[in-house]
Amino acid sequence: MEKKTIAVLGMMCAGCSANVERKLRSLDGVASAAVNLPSRTALVEYDPQRITLERMKEELGAIGYDMVIEEDRNVEAIERRGYVLLRRRVIASWLFAVATMCLSMGWVSVGGTDAANQLMMVISLLNLVYCGRQFYATAWRQALHASAGMDTLVAMSTCVSFLLSVFNTFWGDAFWGSRGIEWHTYYDASVMIVTFVLSGRLMEERAKKGTASAIRALMGLAPKTAHLVDGGIVADAPISALQPGDTVEVRAGEKVPVDGTVVGGEARIDESMISGEPEPVAKAKGARVLAGTVVREGLFRFKAEAVGSKTVLANIIKMVQEAQGSKAPVQRVVDRIALIFVPTVLAIAVVTLVVWLAVGGMAMMPRAILSAVSVLVIACPCAMGLATPTALMVGIGKAARLGILIKDATALENLRKVDAMVVDKTGTLTIISDGGCQPDTRDGGGGGEDGGRVSAGAHSYDPQLESRETLKPHAREAIEELKAEGISIYMMSGDTEEAAAYWAAKAGIGHYRSKVMPQDKEDLVRKLQSEGRKVAMVGDGINDSQALAAADVSIAMGKGTDIAMDVAQVTLMGTDLRRIPEAIRLSRKTVGMIRQNLFWAFIYNVVCIPMAAGALYGVVDFQITPMWASALMAMSSVSVVLNSLRLKYVA
């Protein structure tokens, strides 16, 4: 099985992403598919022996979407061109809208009502064909495959407004006037619907750039070219041309292009973007260097070993992309709603039309049609579809910038529920001192009782123990922060009772066990879970893997080159344990943001759809018109994205 994050173009709303996801999952050979609307990507797990990417692209193309699988197609370039085209259409649509409004309001006279209506008809048609044609093309392809999305609602509402206006332009007096019914044209409504929807999408695109800033920042760490050494000659070459075994020269102020081993020269390298450690690290012959790190002093040459997608930086980028593309449990509920949302709105529009006609008869036909159009326009699955993934993208991206790599959305959501944490000692809480020996872990069982208290005197300085190992900087501070969050901490160690008691006290941990085996760590995790606790396990080695797998949230300590991405749901880059409480606080804020977004998205539809249908008309002389419905619909989506972006700036 292979897992890939692939760009999908043409998705505009939650209905679109749900259609793409449903189509991919229906294909033989696709094990799973998760579509991310803000990033326009699909995380697909598939069997390449049973299905190809070309087949997926063909199937999605049939329903109006484009999967970018070709090496020579640059997604960023495509999106830039798409943004420029969208901006051009928005400008044109606003010009058409202003012209239509001037004629509709009588600000410009062209020789009578009939002439004005006919000129507005031409302007509206130009607007629909040039600015709004994507709505009709997508809606038609979706209809052919029995699916629907936001484009369906826009296409239907603008077509109905335009066709009703055309009918009234030529036959209004003959049909409505002869029955004593006042009639109007609604070209301004059809034009403004397209204008507001396109304007909303343009604002969405600009805002969404902020949600993907973490990925762009990570991608920007790798340089575009490298100094390739060949037979004593140094020449610049594109990074894509580097192969394992090549010798590369790097100078002060430059970034390391790929992973490798130093073969000559010396330098001090800033690895903070990878390891999280702030101080530059000295590198000499035999030292490991990583792509994206910055040479602060010196000059050296190294032999390339991991290039392209094999570098540590590339794996980090891949992990963040997959995490941003994964779905939180709450999103699955939204996806189910999205699949039936558009058909439900279509049904409400039909009911609105029928009720108005039943109440007012033929005299209410114009209002009945406009009410149905308003329902089609104001309904917005986009806001619901964006509510969860935009917050997740910002939250996971912010975590990556803080040196916290989160494997999937479920881990981010579960972090906030943690109320018990099992922590390994050696390598997690403590660092082995130079010349020190590893603790004896051969003795199994025994040790202090689970939950045993450390004696008050154990915190006094012990020269012998302090020469085996030292407490990590900020470890005690991190433990105090976790306890302040209401989390119980349990330290597990294969070391002696004396050593375990000493280091537990020094870290500020009141519950510990000594002389434990890997099975004992897992047993404690499961015991706490049986008591109804949500347990996180923090470890750094193979002996922690059982407990990591059993925990509700597994957290691994990364050390730059040996980041345990495949072991745990959360990986801390570097040694600073304060990132654990940071991750928990970020989880709570992200989930809180998701709930805010979903609340307002649902409230918007619950309140606005009845108002557009005219539910309040019998109480007050007020009803949302199609033009204002389109403006409200556009702003609902933009507001969700902007609200999610606040996560980047909250402490």
C-alpha cells in the first residue's frame, strides 16, 4: 500500500470535497481517502497493483475535478494562474454589476424601460458567460453523475433570476400586467450573485494562504541550488540534480541542500529549524548534516546521502502535510451533513415556492420565485466545510513552527483530553552525561509501588547519580506546567529504586516506579485507562514502543536525525519538554476554534435560510433578497477562515 497527498483542483465547497472523497473511496484499490478543502488536497492510501494515479485522475475528471499527478505540472504555478484569473473575473464582474445597478436604479438613462431592460439583459449575459461560466460547467458535470455542490446552487439561482428577467423583459406586460400583477426584472440580482460569490472566493483564497504558511515556510528551508564538487571543480547545480555520493560544498550564510556526512572542513550550523535547539552546533569530519540547516560560521564539504524526498526535512514536510490533510472525528459528522446539504436546500427551495403560491396564488408568483432563489443563494455548505480543516491546518502548522510534529488530526483533538501522563526517565527526563554509563535495566519487576511517594530528602544533590546522567533543562518547569493543567505524572524507569526516587523528586514527580520492563510501562498505561483516564505516553526508545502503542496519545522525543515519526502520534523536535504543555494548550485552543466555527456555520444556515424563504414576512415587512443573500453567503465562508487564522496569533 502507498499513501500520497495529491493536489485536487476545482473544489469550492464542502459538497465538492465530499463528492471527491466519495468518488475516490468507491474506486477498487483505494483503501482510504481524506480530502482537505482549504489545501485542495486528497490524502489517498491505495494499492498501486490494483489502481493507478492516472485512473484516479480520469475518474475525478469525469465529475469536474482535476488531480495533479504530473511531474511537470507545478501546483503553486497553477494556483497562481487560477488566482490571477479569478481576480480578473471579479474585477470584470464588479464592472458589470455597477453598470447593471446604474441602469436598474435609473441613474443612467438609455431611452426608456424597455431599452434599459434589454441592455441589462446583454450585460447580465456577458457576466454569466465570462465571469460565471465555471459555475455552470461544474454544475452540469455534477448533475450528469447525480451529485451536487455549491456551484449547483449558484448556477440554479442565477439562471432562474436571469430567465425570469428575460421573460419579463419581453412578455411582462402581456402575462403579468394583464392580470393586474406588478412585475420587475432581476438582472441586478443575477449579476450581484455572481459578483459576491466570486468576491467571496477571492477573499477566501487570500485568507487561505495564511493557513498553509507553515508548509511554505518548511519548503522554503531547502535551497534551490548547491555547490557541486567534481574533480576539484566547484559548480552550481540545481538541488534536483544531486545524487547520493555527490560531494557538496557549503559556505557561511548558506543552507545545507541535502542530508549527508562531513568529509572536510569545519563549521558551526544552526539546526534550530530541525532539532529545536537554539545554539549552533559544531560540525567536523564525520558529523551528520541535515537539509535546510544554516551555516553560521566556516566552510565544509560533505558527501550527499539522503536527497529529494528521503531527507529529514522532506519527511517533516510530508508528515505535516498528511496531518493537515487528515480528518478530526468531528469532521466526519460534517462530511455526512455535506453530502445531503445541497439536496436538502433544493428541497427547501421547492417547498418555499409551493408555499408562497399556495398562500398568495398567482399574484405571489414573482415573490415566490425570488424567495426560492434567495434560499438557493444564501445556503452555504462552504462555511461548514471550512470550519474544521482551516482550524486544523493553522493549529498543526503552528505546532510545526513550535517544534511539535503532530501526525494526524485525531492526535491533536485527543491531546486536550489527556489527564494522565506516563513518562520514561532516561533519554526523556534525563540526559546521559559524557562518560556516564547506562542504567541497569536487566532487573525486571520490583521497584517502588505504582503511585508511591518520593521521600522528601531524595531531592538533595547526589554527586554519584549526577555523574551517570543530568536532568534535562526546563524538565521540572514542564512538569509543573503539566500538573497545573490538571495532569497526573507517572515516571517509569528501569533504573534502581534510589536513582528513580532521586530523579523523580528532582523533576517534581510524585508517582514513580523503578526497575520496570517494557511490559510494565504498557501495563501502567492500560491500568490508568481502565480507571477512565486519558493517557499520554512520553518516551524515546524501543523499550517504550509497547506503551506508546497502547496510549491514547503517544509522544516521542526527537533528536534531529532519529526523529521517531513512525512511532508516535506526536514528535517533539529537540529536548525541550515544555513543548508538551504547549501542545496540549494548542490542542485545546484548536478544538475550541473548531467548535466556534461549526457553531456559527450552523447558526448562520439555521437563521438565514428561513429568513430568505420569507418566514418573517407575516410578522415584519422584511425579507432577504437574492443580492444580499449572495453577500451574506460569501462573508460566512470568509469569516470562518479569518476566525481560524486567529490561532496563529493567540498565545
